[in-house]
Amino acid sequence: MTLRRSLILGAATLPLAAPALRAQARPLRLVVPFPPGGAVDLLGRIMAEKLPPVIGSPVIIENRGGAGGLIGADYLAKGDKDGTMIGLLGVTILCAFPFMSNRLPFNPRTDLAPVSQITDGALMCVVNAESARRNGWTDFRSLIRWSRANPDQVKMGSSGTGTASHINIEAINAAANAKILHVPYRGGGPAITDTLAGTIDMMFDVMPALMPHVASGKFLAFAVSSHEPLSILPNVPGMKDFADLGLGQHNVVTWNAVMAPGGTPAEHLNRLNAAIRNIAAQPDFIEKLKPLGYGTVVSDTPAKMGELIAAEMPVWERLVQVSGARLE
């Protein structure tokens, strides 16, 4: 299961505040389809800090959590089409949800308009340090083997049903004959809270909101979902190290995209794409994301973002089939 490598960042020479980008008069509403405190929310807040000088207006974050991001995505799909509304949507909403339900309240291909990719990154497996000590989990291999002997006793929290975290763990369960129980939450923040408390044992999720708790020692980092280790965490193994568990070909890399309501005119999409490329080329934006495990990757044009979505859909269709994940 190999995912595409992202489009290369190509806007390093964009001026900080080009006049063409200042046509924005009303506030720009940025929909985050998860509650505050999770990784996507953190990304949204960094963007909301960097965009106003570029577009010439404030940015208002609207957290619309629930259903693995489906509620927020639906809200965006039905939103204003005048260039004053964008959202941060992950790869699973755009490329996996259509294969997980025949009853989506919107069509991701027609009711949402691409603006640009903004990040990519892998999922990281963390476990509650006390749970690990109590159960003798010293690494990812021992965790998987313990779960086989104790079905459904390892509880993994995610930001919701149908998220990359959910699909990833079900694919791992299937490939490794693991018996980890998926526990969906309304967002990453609540799942982190319960993992810190020991109510659940682990998470396999995007890195930004998890890293501080790894640094504090409350979480132990056991693995990343990509085939290779990440350069920022060279001592945390990738899936290639677990070929003996059946995971040698497992490779899940996620990304986030900036989208607008379907029907937003092309001139607004192009302007917003230019603004995203502008902030993504700023060194301090890149540096703020690096320690969190996010790479900064943008699309040259909205059309290129659309091409990426089309290319990724069959990849995630296969992942959904392997995982058996469904939206109720």
C-alpha cells in the first residue's frame, strides 16, 4: 500500500503581500472539521496567524467537529461560494469517505473545490507510558503480540470513524493479525485527553498534538505508519522494520488540503491558492510545522490539487477494502 509522494513546494519566491492577494475584504472563514486541541486545529491556527497580512483581512476559525470530519466537510460544502470560506480537509474525507458510505450528505468531487495541498505527514503510534509499563510493552512488536494474546484489550483512540487513524489500525489488524480495539472520538483533542488519563491505551494519529506528550514522557513513541522512519524521528521505526509481523508493505502517508465550497469561481480559487503558496514559502511557517512532523507541501494550481485527489482515490479505495472501515 504505497501512497503518492506530494507535489513539490514551488512558491518560494512569492512576495509576502502581493497586491493581488489583498482583494479580500470580508473576513476569511477557515473551517476546521475537528474540535480544538487536535493536529488539524493546530495547523489551522498557524495558518490563521500567517494569512491576514497576505489577504488583507482577518481569518476566523470555525471548529465543526464530529463524524471523523464529515460534519465540518458537509458544512464547508454548503458554505458561501464567494471566496470568503475555506476548510482544512484530510485525505480520508476526500479520497476514502466515498468508498465507506453510499449515503454521504455531499459529493466530495463536485461539492468541494480544490485550492491547494498544505501538508503531508505520517501517523505516529504512541502509548500511555503507564499502560506500557503495566503490560510489558517495550516496543511496537511487543504491543502487537500482546494484543494477539489479549483480543480487544488494547484500546486505541482516534479522531473519529473513517479517519486515517481508523483505516490505518484496521489495516494493521488485518495484516498483522492484531486485535487492537478502535475507539472513535469526536476529535483528536478528546482522544489525547483520555490517552493521557489511561482511559484508553494508545493512539495512532498525526503527530503535531502528540509530540509534546512524547517529549514529557507521558507517551512512548513506538512506530510511524510510513514505510521508512521520519527524518525528524530517526529512532522511531517505520513499518518496514515489522515485516515479521506482516507489515513490511504497509505504508500510510496522510495529507491535508485547503478546499472551498464547490462552485466557488476560479478567480477566487486562484487567489486563495496564491495566498496559501505565499505563507507556505515563509521560512517561519515551514519551521513551525517541522517539529510537529508535518511537511509543508503545496499545489502549483487548484487544478493540480484536483489531480492529486483523483490519483489518490484508488489508493484509499484499496485501504478501505483491506481495513473494512465503514461510516455508519
